[in-house]
Amino acid sequence: MPKFALENVKLTPTPGKATLTARATLHQKDAPEVLVTSVPIYASSADGKLLLIDRVFADGPETAIKLTVPAGTKKLVIDPLQTVLTGN
């Protein structure tokens, strides 16, 4: 089963807006090289609330991502509701 991880996550203020720009590298491991997977990315706030931001296509072992997230986002989370990453 493929495994996914985010690395090098950077959250920076978006000039003139009440949002942040999130940049990261999405890693896809233990997957065939030709596999393209739609992975949901959530923003997590300081109080633990989650907000679906976007779905990112993991295309190969590494995919660079850039997303706009709400101000107050503390981290990005991959598929916390296990809509893609399930062992069943």
C-alpha cells in the first residue's frame, strides 16, 4: 500500500491578504512509479480544527505543492479521515 508524507512544509504570510502560502514536498513511497494518487490536504489550526484545503495529485516519488491556507494554520495534514489511506 502506498505511503504518503509531507516534508519541508513552510507557511508564509500572503502579502495583502489574510491567508498563508503553504509550500511542501509530498512524498509517495511503496507505490508503482506510474501511480498517480489524489491526496486530500487539510489545514490544522492551533485548536486542532481541520479544514480541507485541496486535493493534490501525487505523481511519482516527489511532488512539489503550493497552496493557499487560512491565517492561523499551524500545520498541514494528509488525509486525516482516511478517505484514501486505508488498509481495508
